[in-house]
Amino acid sequence: MANPLDIEKYRVEVYSLAKSVSGAGSAKTSAGMANFERRLEVGKLKDPDAQDQHIVNIVYWLLQYAFEQRASDTHLEPRRDEDKERFRIDGILHLVYELPSNVMTAMISRLKILGRIDVAEKRRPQDGRIKTIAPNSHAVELRLSTMPSAFGEKLVMRIFDPEVLLRNFTQLGLVDQDCIHRRAMTLRSHGVVLVTDPTGSGKTTTLYSTLKSLAEESVNVSTIEDPIEMVVDAYN
């Protein structure tokens, strides 16, 4: 006996995704600047194109699966042999898939196109953003960051789900005196509150929830962000 939803998830991963990876990976790797150990291979087929339907399918699966798994970050990491795709869930990175390097390169190019990032620039870090509609029909924002590494360009996607970010203090787990102290801090007319902790611990969620509690019609709220992590109508 098995849950039909589990069967469907594995059907998509094992058949649809694997077929797309195989189809995209059938193009042989050509010479490139990305991998500093890569040798020049003459007479090989070119890498798969970022607009190739197989690559489009793989990227679509990647985003949908990240939403389903409640991932806060998605890491696409080039390595010497096989490139890795990892999700950060509840602050911990999990290996999700291993891909041929030419397929990963095309995936990153596809995401850079969607995020309006310069595809030709691979030697310096870049930032971009994508706004998507998740399977449950609400908008999810993605912030993209690229950086060069030894074996190619690494890309990290931070996932900002408004339903997760814009929670009240009680929904964040603050109760009793903690909740009272937090409200007292945010209601002061001046001062500084520092929020520090490791990646994935909830800093952004805490800050956006604080802004939500302050952003009333009678108050002008502006943020200073670089880059802007999420656009909310209630403040500037």
C-alpha cells in the first residue's frame, strides 16, 4: 500500500525528470572557462541550450520540488565530477540530486535569464530576482545570487514565501514574556534592534514580521535593503 501523492512524486522524479536530464545530458561538454581543470575537447557537440525544453522541464521541477519541501534556499553547485543540487530545509542542507556538469550549466543559464542576470558574465558575483506562482496559486519571490567557483558558476536561490515571512509574533513561537518584550522593543520611538544568527535561522522572517506589525496606514515605514529581499505593499 502507498499514498498516491508519494507515487506521483516519484513518478515525476524517476521518469519525467530523469528523462529530461538524460535528454539534456546527451549533448557532450565543450570547452569552457568555468571549470579550471577542464581540458579542451575538439570536435564535441555543444552544451545544451538554456532554452532547450529538457532544461526548462528540469528547472520547473526544481522550483516545484523546492516549494513542496519548504526549502528556504536552493544551492546549485558545480563540482569536479558531478554537480550537486542541495536544499536548505529547517537550517540544514540536504543533497537532492546530482547532475552532469553541462546540464547544471544550462540550468544556471536558464535561471539567470529568468532573473534578468547577465548570462555572459561568469567571473563576478551577480544578483537577481524571480517572482513565481507556486502550485497552491500564491506568489513566491526568489532571490538569485551567483558567484564563480573552481569548477563553474555557483547559484543560490533564496525562497521568500509571503505566507511564511509575514507572520505575527505568536506564530513565530514567541510566548509570554518573550512576546511582551518583543512588542515593547518594536513600539519604541527610537533605538536599534540587532537580529543575528546563522543562515536559515529565521532572521528575515523575524524582521519582516516586525515590519508587518508596525506598518499601519497612519505610519510611514521605509526599509533600507541591499538587495531588496521581498516587496510588500504596506511599506517602502
